[in-house]
Amino acid sequence: MEEFIASTLRSSVPLALAGVGALFAVRAGIFHLGIEGLMLASAFTAVGVAHSTESIILAVLAALVVSAVLSTIYWFLLDHLHADAIIVGLGLTTLSVGGTAFFLDVIFGQRGRLDSPVGLPRPIRGADDGAASLVSELSILGWLTPLLVLASFMLLRRTAFGLRITAVGTYSYGARAAGIRESRVRLAAMLCTSVGSALAGVELALGGLSTFSEGITGGRGFIALAAALFGQLHPLATAAAAVFFGAANAIGVVTQVNSIDFVPRPFILMIPFIITIAAVTVSAIVRTQAQQRRMERLDAHEP
Amino acid sequence: MNQHLARLITRLAPVVIAFALAFVLFAATGFSAGSVASGIVEGVFTGRGATTNTIRWSIPLILIGLGIAVSLRAGEFNIGAQGQFLVGSLAAIWVALKWDLPKPWLIFFAIVLAVVAGALWSAIAGVLKVYLGADEVITTLMLNFVAIQLVQWVATGPLRDPFSSGDAASTERLDPSMRVQGSGEYSLELILLTIAVIVAAWSLLERSRLGIAVQLIGANPKAAAWQGLSIRGTQLHTYLIAGGLAGLTGATEVFGPAGRVVTGSTPALGFTALVVATVGSLAVVGTVAAGLFFGGLQAAILYLPIVSDLPPSGLRIIEGLVALLITAQLATALRRRRSTQSPLPDKALNGNQPIEEGIQHVLSRRSRDETG
């Protein structure tokens, strides 16, 4: 059980970071399917820089920069060239899959994986018993995640900046009439997403084994987007959804570690994806019902 | 005709730019752009078996692409073709290896089962979307991952090839006498089947009641509902058609060039087919033309590592760049349905309701629009 809780916490950190990042873009009206690609590119950049410089700070900074540059390209294609958000997002993901493998080969002469000599520090590493053992594997990013979630909450709900993002995505005409420069706000929202995705990628690569392997994200970027939708685009609810999906992932980890094999392994690896489908469906039902109630209420007020 | 030529050029411009960017990258990282370029020309036109390979890859791209075009026309972003294709090929290989029937019947049942399996896999997302409002982009994507694990299970468990080696697990190979096509040839049967599907798709989209309904619903679901069209029924049909065609492709691959089902190493046909349908402006003729173009590209892409020392991942870069740029011009057709800033003043927004409710509105706008 302790193993399961510890594994859930560890699995949910990248999902929470990327999920809370994702909700900025979705709030601004962009259905962001490039998160998987941003995470992958950041994870690779972080390990590549850490491998070359042995500096964890430079690694994190480089990951943030790469993620921001890719996000700016995404934004430019959407806002200035009127491209389709979904196809560009999937294209960005494919580009990252190819690009990371390509540069892994060309720069480092490696196929498949690259190890980093340094990893993210773990504040209370080595605690063996009691409650501390549950979190001893958590990296510094894991400890910072609740703070970042709270900060996102404050940013979205208590600042003009956050309200502008929501306004742009909710009612574009109204936002424009109010004098908001939509394009800039969308860029800002996507940069917020890029920060979340970059940190998620760094955590995946350097939070545990300190290694990058091809396809290390394994669909987590898409699950993070689903977590944002499941959390109704609310930062705290999104973080809760991330923990829920993290638990689904932990089932796979724990069964593998304990070599429980009464069910073939592929079926266990399916669990997070099936749970995601169920969660998206449940949140759609809830939303439709809330919508209907609201419409009824509005109808009742009309003369 | 000139008009068509102009359209063709605007469609292909992003592809050319994507290639140029990729070449710059390859040249900058020390690969000879010349040898890469000549490799592509050889792979598409002049090399040994080039035309055969072009046709070989065009067939699945056209078949899957036509299904995706039907979906996108109705405004349904069904991006689960890869999963539907995999499930279809599993059904086909299972029938081919485990059923004991004379060859024609075996092929017949394998095709029927593959089509049904693909259609049902797609219908999972369809039912969740049409009746419950679950976002089809997420569900179809997730179903792809589930299908990949299913293939993993089948290829390492029930139908495992005991003699396979290397990283990728594989099912047993089909007996050569069962296949309609070896790996270095093309078969008349598959080409005729593809032509039949193209004709069927054309008459469906351009000359049938369902085609008109699809078109109307994609353009304006509310107006279509007022016309008395069954929105949900039509949308569900597009899921069945897209999934059925992807499943059929699974069968053609198993009985044709692939001869087995392998984990991992298959090129992402479903994703390329999405690009094919988009480049083809969701029209039948356009999709076929784009399918031939990307079929050639796929042939060249698989030929490249043979003639130059470019790692295979470089080819994924080309694919990604093409997808990144391809919609930069033709946005209108797609964005009409997916637009996130569609200026729909809604009565839910006219009152002084809190921002949070506005968000709910953004999330549910699409599903509400589409179901009327």
C-alpha cells in the first residue's frame, strides 16, 4: 500500500504540472494537442544539457527555453497563419518524436537512451520508515508542484492577466470590445502552458532515473490535457484529476515491481488510457447536465 | 483547369517548405542534402521497385484517408484511425491463422471481421461523443494507445511468432499461399479493391442522401437539425465508415504486403492518413491525389536510410514538419467546425453570469453545436 501511494504521488507530479499548464491554453480557447511534444522535447533538452554541462539549473533553463520557442511557433501558426490547432498540435508531437531521436543520434551518437550524471535533488531522500518514506522519492519539483498549482489558481482568478485569458477563450468578441489584445493574450497563455509542459518533461527525465529514453512521455501529455478537461479547467480540480490518473498509472508500476502476472501486462498498461476515456465521458455528462440546468434557469427568467 | 492547378500549388507549397526546412536541418547536422534529395527522387521514381512501393503505400493511405475525410466533413475529429487499423488487422490475422476454411471464404470472413472490428472500435468513441458529449479527440487518441497495447498482447501472447527476433514482437506470418501480394510486388486485387472503395466513397459523399446530410451537418448542425436531419444518426454513421475503412485496411495489409502484425515498427499510417485527408481538402479526388503523393513520400522515406546514412528518425521530422505547416493555408474548411473563437453570441453569455460558467460554455460549445 505504501508502495502504491508513493508511486501515485510520483506519477501524478508530471501529470499535474502539464495538466495545470494545459488549462491555460484551453482557457484561452486553444485545444492544445502539442503538450506531449513539448514534454518530450523538454525532457530531451534537459537530459542533453545535463549530460554535457552537469548543471541541473542550466538543464531546467534550457528545457524552459526550448518549450517556449516551440510554443511560440505553435502560436504563430495558429494566430498568423490560421492553421488548425489540432493538426498542428499533432504535428508538433510528431516533430518532437522525430527530432529527439534524431538529435540523440546526431549529437550524442546514442540510439534509444541517454543518461544524465545529475538529477533533480530530493529534499528528504533516504527516510526509510513512517510517512516520510512515502515522499522520500519525490524530487524538488514534486514538492514545488502544490505551490505552482496554487500560484496558477491565484494567477487565473485574482489577476487581470488571468481573467483576460479566460475572457479571450470564453467570448472572443466581448474580449476584443473590452480592448484586450487577443493575440498577445493567447501567446501569454501558451507560454504558461509551455512552462508547465517543460517542468513536466524535466520531472519525467530527471526526477527519477535521470535518463532520457525515446518516447519517455508515453502519452502522458494527452492524459494531462484530459486531466485539465476532467478538472473543468480549474487548477485545483485539475491537480486532483492528475492524482487520480497518477493512481491509475501506479497500478501498472506496482504490479510490475511485484511481478504480479495473473493478468497479461499489456492489459494493465491499458488502464490509464481506459480510465481517461471514462473520466472524459463522466465530465462531459456532468457538464451537459449543468448546462441544461443553467439554460432552464435562464429560460425561467425570460418574460 | 488552371483553377485546379492553382489549388494544387497552394496545397503542395507547405509540403515543399517542410522539405526545404528538413533539408536545411540535415545539411546543418552534416548530412549531404544532395544525397538525401537524390535518395528521395530514387525512392519515388527511378529506384528499383519505386513505383511498386509508391502504390503499396498509397493504397492504405487512400483507404484510411477517405474514411477520415467523411468524418471531418461531418465535423467529427476522429483521429483514432491508427487504433481502428490495428484492431482491424488483429481481426484479420486471427481469422487467417486460426480459422480452418478454404482460402476464398477465409479471406471473405477475415475482411468482414476486420471491417466490423474497426467500425466497432471507432463506434466506442462515436457513441461516447454523440450521446454523452465526450470529446472525440481525446477518446479516439486514448483508444489508439489501448489498441497498441492490444497488439502488444496478441503479438507476445496468443499469436506470438516463436521465431521472431529483434525488439519488435510479431505475430506468426501468414502462409505465402494465403497472401495476395508479397513484399516486393503489387497485386491487381488490392488495386481493384481500392478503386471500388474510391468509387463507393465518391458516390456516397457526392450522390447519396447520407453524403448530403454529412455535408450539411458539418457546415451548420443547427440548420441541419431544423431541416429534420438526424444529427446523431449521421454522425454515428461517419464513425462507422471511418472505422470500417481503417479496419478494411488492416485486412489488406495482413493479406497483402505486411503478411503479419508487428508491434512498434509500423509507420504511423493513421496519422499520415489524417494529413492526406486534410491536404485533399476532404474531397474524394483530392484525397486520392494526396494519397498517391504521400504514398510516394512514404516509399521514399523508407528508401532513404538505404542510400544515405540518415537515421530513420530524420524522416519523422519531415512528417512532423509537413503536418505542422499543412493547414497553414487551408484553415477555413476545418476551422469552421473547430474554431475556438467562433463568434456565437449565446444567450448563456448575455446575462451577468460569473466567468466560471463562461468556461463551461467554452467546453460544451462544440458538443452543443453539433448535436443541435
